[in-house]
Amino acid sequence: MIIVTGATGKLGRRVVERLLERMPARRIGVSVRDPRRAQGLADRGVRVRRGDFDDVDSLVHAFEGADQLLLTSLDRIGEECVAGHRRAVGAAVKAGAGRILYTSQMGASHTSRFAACRDHARTEDLLRDSGLPWTALRNGFYASSALQFLEAARGTGDIALPADGPVAWTGHDDLAEAAAAILAGEHRFDGPTPPLTGPAALDFTAVADLATRAEGRPFTRTVVPDETFREQALGHGVPAATVDLMLSIFAAARDGEFASTDPTLARLTGREPAAFESLLRDAWSR
Ligand SMILES: NC(=O)c1ccc[n+]([C@@H]2O[C@H](COP(=O)([O-])OP(=O)(O)OC[C@H]3O[C@@H](n4cnc5c(N)ncnc54)[C@H](OP(=O)(O)O)[C@@H]3O)[C@@H](O)[C@H]2O)c1
């Protein structure tokens, strides 16, 4: 059985849909915080169990019978994040899982300037030490994160953000398809995959050009000093820890941590990954 955690989230629910295209529902299970939100999957024959990363017993029960487990990383930062992953890996060992696939990120490193990439590196260490076979999906930076950064510019026409660097923005649909293909045994990796990226690395100057083309109205790019960005964000009520996290993304991008592109995602999915321009067009046409 293949068990997917985070199956009510944006990536996990796409992975489950891609698995359902490949195998009978009875071979799929989900581990979710709130089983009521997965009732639709239960109705289609998917095994739904409650699994909370803060409750090891629930995880051991939810992971029962897992030949493979997709461990979707938590949306937390620092020790709180890694501690949750440690509980999940421990529960997978206890449940006798055959393999863990973990949603890591390109640039995962103990020395990354982006806090989440340091957490991914620590989690990959936990997996290495678990004694279980494991795969770390080094997912490209979500294009949806770029779209969040662009939300204000969508109205103003000016991309006013800190200095950045090229990022290989990548779509959820492509990453979910790749995860499902690996879970279904169509491809196999031990340890970290190559970076699973979109087709091009773009900085926000390049994004301004393609937004201009996509929208048929001008977009400009203004570099905002980090300190000004911090003050503005704090002034809008963004928590200080979130502001620091955002600034750490720009710092890591400036250092080129997300700049490489790689053909592996296309090989896994059998198609060219979605270009950022088409993802932006889709999102902004809604
Ligand atoms: N590669 C990248 O660029 C990038 C960017 C941002 C984030 N990420 C990572 O990728 C992960 C998946 O992305 P996504 O877009 O699917 O995010 P998402 O929609 O926020 O999904 C996160 C999932 O984690 C679940 N979760 C949170 N706390 C939990 C807990 N205590 N126990 C069990 N489940 C818990 C959530 O459950 P509910 O559905 O119940 O809320 C949700 O299903 C994120 O969580 C984050 O770690 C990667």
C-alpha cells in the first residue's frame, strides 16, 4: 500500500489523484489531520486514517501496511518542523514502512541561507539514519510562492521586492506527477533526486518582462532594500519571523541556490514542465 501524508494539502491531494489514475484505490491510503476533509477520497475507496505529526500513535496507525510512504514536509520552520519530521520518521520505522519518499527542496543544505532548506537537510539526515530505504524529492521552488510575491504587483504593475536572483520556479502539477510516478515504481531513486525544476530560472526582472507580455500591460521591477521591505511588511502586520523567512528566500536566491535547471522532472513526467509564464497566465486569468 502507498500512504500519502498531507493529502488534504495542495501537493498531497494532487499526488493522490495522480496515483488513482495508476492503481486501484484500495492500494492507496492517506494520513491526514482531519479525516472529514478526506471523505471524498474515502468514498472513492481510499483508506483514510487520522495522522497528526504531533501524535506519534496516530501516525503509526495511519502508516500501517505502508510499502511506501510519501512524507509531505510540514509547513513549519526550524526545530518545530524537524521535530515533527522526526516523529513521522520514527513512526514509519515503527510501522515497518518499506520506503519513505520525502518532499525536500532543491538547495537543501545545512549552509543554505533559506531556513526551510536547512530543515530539509536535517530531515534528510534523519532519513539517512533511519535504516529505511528513502528518497528525497528535491522539489523546485513552487511557482505558487512567486505568485504570492507578485500579488501586490498584479494591481500596481510594479514588482517592488528585495534584490533577488534566478529561481527555477516549478508547478505543483508537475511535482505531483513526478512523485506519483516514483511511488508507482515507474522510476527509482535512492537518497536525494537531482533538482526537480521548471524549464527556466527567472529573476523578477525577467518575470516583469513576461508579465508584461502575458497581461498586455507594462510591469516594472523596483529593487527594495531589505530593511525597507522588512519595515513595510511589519507595518502590514506580517509577523517578524515570516518577514525573516521571506528575506532569507531572497538572500538564498541572490546566492544562486535555486538557479539550476535540470531535465529530470521532464524525464519523470514524460512532458516538458510548465513554464512560469503559463502558470502566471492561468493564475491571473482566474
Ligand atoms: N518546494 C517549495 O518551494 C516549497 C514551498 C513552500 C512549501 N513547501 C513545503 O511543501 C509542503 C507541501 O506543500 P503544499 O503546497 O502541499 O502545502 P500545504 O497545502 O500547506 O500542505 C501542507 C500539508 O501539511 C499538513 N499538515 C500540517 N500540519 C500537520 C500536522 N501537524 N499533522 C499532519 N499534517 C499536517 C496540512 O494538513 P491540513 O490539510 O490539515 O492543513 C497540509 O495537508 C509544505 O508543507 C512545505 O513544507 C515547499
